Amino acid sequence: MSNKFDEYLINAFPNKRQLFIMDLGYYNFIHFGLNTFTKKEWGSGHVPTSEFKLEHLDTDKWVQDLMATGSKGVIITAKHHDGFCLFPSKYTDYCIKNTPFMDGKGDVIGSLAESCKKYGFKLGFYLSPWDRHEETYGSDAYNDYFCNQLEELCTNYGEIFCMWFDGACGEGPNGRKQNYDWDRYFAVIHKYQPDCVITNCAYDVRWIGNERGWAREAEWSVVPKRLQCFDNVMRVSQQAEGTFKMHRIDTTDRDLGHRKTIVEGEEMVFWPSEMDISATYAGWFYRKWFEIFLARSVNNLVACYMRSVGNNATLLVNVAPNPKGELPAKFIRRMTKAKEKVQKIFKEKVECSLEKVSDFEYQITFPKGKVSKVVLGEDLSKSQRVESFELFANGKKIFKSKTIGFKKFCIFGKIDTDKIILKVTDSRCEPYLGYAKVYR
């Protein structure tokens, strides 16, 4: 039996942009710019543009390399915190048109856009709101400047699948911090790119809460709307003695979306998570010693994929080009091997059927044989509902976990059977599965 609180919790549904990005699953970051040549993570905004010493660029090779890893799209740092733009912006001289690259006629963003179009690869942008170079930063005029650059990116390079925002807000050259006009930024993007997913500090996709490749066991896409205030937010939670206490809430909370974190009566939203990691264990821009000593192993990359895409979160993996403008072969090789290892895990698919046998129980049937994996997904048109579940075969429990969401990998030892029973042990009202897939 459902109660009013449960019915209230399921009143949040994905929009078409969220459905798209969840289906995409895995895609890439590229951090590239002046920092690549100065070996800095955060540039000062005062480095001369002449330091951008790129001599050759083959963005076709970038796209081909990333596609080999199983990726479906790329998000590039069109502008990082230093304010330097990889495109010839009309609104600043601190950009690629004032570098030695192609005698000032180059456009890294334009080249990548053409390559993405050529190979049917998705293109997205990171545009840092924090700008340590622009003199208007820290004033109302800066919001005009930022929106002008958003319009340039949204109108000059074709279809954009994602705009990725970093919430960093430090001082500008005048010593002031900026009051970001987020709603205005979003309006500009959706005016020109209505299907563009806006990620991080935005309403479509949220940060998972760390950059280490860790996800919650219960990863919820349905969370309190108050979490979407992109400044420090306070939440109200009722204490056992009936009093109220104020607590901070942010995307790093351990039990984000769990019913115990929710105040009855507050508005809920559908806000799925994204796990962002670098191909190295440290840093986002290229360092030679990162490549030599800190490259993620194949097994770690596989584990990150399983914990994200296999656990109701998307996966964004950064690959930083070196000063020659190349994606390091070591990173691409390991990421490609990780893709192949995942493909091998889910290689032998078994035809199956899914049947609901009671309000909280499903039956998955298939030709008798040894199986070891099940992939589940909820019908998200009815919101995310499952809080915990168990799988049974031959009368024995073979797997248990918490949330399911858009995709859940369930891996267990080989079992000879023709039927698996799924029992939902906790749910927000009656659960609805969208699909089940079985593998040997």
C-alpha cells in the first residue's frame, strides 16, 4: 500500500534532454589551452597569448581516438578560468586569434566542430564563468560579456549536445567576485540550442559530488528542489524530538535523495548525476609526469564505468592533449582496453522476457542455461521508485542492491537456471521496470 508521502516523492520526471544524456551514458572532456603550455591547472589570466605554442592540430584524430574508446561525444574547454578562449571571440583579444597558431587564423573549436560533424560525434562546450582576465568580471557588465560569448558558441558551431558549467567563483583582475546570472545564461543557451543539456550548476544534470570515481550505492535522480540553488543552501530536517534544525545540503551529501533527507511537502525534481574523472589520478590539464606515473589503470576505468553508467549515473572522462596537440596514446590505449573489457563482460546476451507477477515482484524468464549478469532499468516515465531490491534463482538469493534508475548492473556467479525472480523490497509506491537484459 502506498501512502501520501510516497505518492508525493514520485511526482518528478525526466525531460527529453535528461533522457538523451542518460542514454548517451559515456562521453569525454578535453582540457586544453594556455595551461597546457604553462603546466598550470588554473591560469592567472596574465600569461601572454604568445605562450600558446601549438604548431599542428588534427581534431579528426581526436574524434577517431575518442570513438575508439566507445565514447559518443566530447566537451572541450572553450574558455577556462584564465579567460583565454580557444575560439576567435569578438569580445576579447585574449583568445586564439592573437596567438602564433596558424598566424592568428586558427580556431580550435571550429576545427573540432567540423571533425565532430564529419564523424557524427557529439560536440559540447565548457565555458568557465570565472574569468581571471576580463576586466568587467565582478560587475553587471560581465554578465553581458559572458552571454555574448555563450551566443557565439551557440550560433557559430552547429548543434551542441552539452554546455558544462564550473561553479568556481574566485576574484577577477579587479579583486571582486561575480554574481553569476544563471537563469540568463540558461535562457541564452535554450534560445539557440533548445536540445542542449546544461550540466553542473544547472537544472539538467548534477555533479555526483567528487572527482575520484566514487558513486553512492543508492544513486537517486529524484532529489529536493532546494538542492538546485547554486549558492550555499540550507535545508530543514525534522529531528526525532520534533524540533527543527538547519543543515547545509549539497551534491556531496552521502544520502542525497534518500527519503530521510527529504522534508515532507517540499518540491522534488528529477536531477540525474554525472561522474567526472580524468584519465589520470590527478589534474585536468596535461603534465608529462601525470602521463608517466598517474594514468588510471584499465581496471580502474572499468570500475568507474560500472559504478556510474551501471549505477544510474553518466560518465565523463577527461583526456588532456599534450603540447603537440595530441591525445596521449597511453590514455587512449587504456580507455579502449577498458571498453573492450566491458564489452567482454556483457558479450553473451540471452533472449529473455520480463513479466510483472505482483505489485512488487517481477519474473525474468529465458532458455535454461548458465547466466551471470542482469541489467535492469526502471520506466522513468513513472519517475524513479525502487529503493531496494533482491534477485533470486533456484530458490536462493543471488544479488541485492538499492536504487535502479535508468540502468543497474547486477553481476553474480554463474547460475544454471531458466528464471530469475526480482523482488522489490522497498519502493516509492508500486515499482515499474522498463526492461531487463540477461547475460551469460
